[in-house]
Amino acid sequence: MDEADQPRRDLPPHHGYLLNVLGMTVPVLAFFGLFFPPLLLVAFPLALGVWLQAWRDLAIIRAGRMDPRGRREPLKDFAAAVFSLLLSIIGLAFWAIVGFCLLRDAYQD
């Protein structure tokens, strides 16, 4: 193996493990948040944080300032975060509509 194929040792490592754990946890929280709304208040900011960190890692890898061997993990976690954000937004909108309808019915009497 020649020197060009070796990854640079002076580059910081990617955040693959942390993003993988959060990337697997956030969609589960967002899904269960559809049935238990307080979980959406946890899932949304976590998904936003995973999305931002994965986007940042991908930008740094593209710029050549982070270990490129970890490029696949942020891509996967980026997709999971986008899915979780959309699911959280749908869930929050649904529960807001339900809450509005319940409050409206309570005050009409």
C-alpha cells in the first residue's frame, strides 16, 4: 500500500459512534412521540442536533479536514435525522390540532 492510500493520522476522527447512537434513538423517540406527545419535545431538538452535527461532519470531510473513512456514518445519520425531524413536525402539528379542537369544544359550552 503506497502512501497516497493511507489516511492521514493528523486529521480528527469523525463523530460516527455518537451520531449512530443518536441516529438510531431519535426515530424511535419520534415514532413513539406520535402516541405520547412529550417525547416529541425531546425528539425534535435531538433530531435537529444530529442533523446539524452530521451536516457539519460531512462538510469537514469534504473539505479534507476530517478522516474520510467515516463518511458513510454521517450520511446515514443525516437521513435518519431528516426523517425524525419530519416525523416530529407531523406529530407536533397533529397534537397541536387535537389540542386546539379539544380546547375549542371545551369553551363552546
